[in-house]
Amino acid sequence: QVPLVESGGGLVQAGGSLRLSCAASDRTFSSYIMGWFRQAPGKERELVAAMHWSGASTYYADSVKGRFTISRDNAKNTVYLQMSSLTPEDTAVYYCAAGLRTTPQNMAVKGTDYWGQGTQVTVSS
């Protein structure tokens, strides 16, 4: 069973909004840091937002502060990334991730325990 399954990507015009969802397979993720990374063509995968499943601590990259919001629904075992005021620079494949031995501020590609399959977000100008 795939631990993390993303949905919600698509094509949107600049200035528009999208909400990404990440469904975790079971409640063992309640101790994990949950994050959203993105990777644009020719660029490294970068952390966009992260939070502890409890919601006690969150992190946002400077490039998305004030535009993106990470949240979770414990009853649904799902983490969300609400994206607004999108620009073409937000175009990328977005990945949900879960890490146990990290903090939201220090979440990194190396050391992440689980990855989703990725969902494409394309913002047209």
C-alpha cells in the first residue's frame, strides 16, 4: 500500500488558486513531520511548506509565505496545501513527504522517509 497519495494538481491561470491533498495510509503518520516539496524542470527539489501533524509548528519558504497554507485534517488522515495568487514561477511537480527525525524548519530531501508520487501544477501567464 502506498503510504502517501497526492491529488489536486492541474492547470490554472496566474492569480488563481489550487488545493493539493495528501492522504496518508494510516495513523502512524501522527508522529511525522509532513511537508510539501516542489521540483521545477532543471531545478532541485525544494521544500515549500512543512508542519508537524499536531499543527504545533509550521514552516514556509519565503517564496510562498502569505500565499500558501499547509493544514491537516486528522479525521481524514490528510494534509493539504492551499495555494493562492499563483504565478508561473510556481509551476512544478509537487510532492508530499513525511519525515520522522526532523523538524518543519529542517525538513530536507535527504532523510525524508516517505514520498508521494507527485502531482503536476502548471500556472499559465
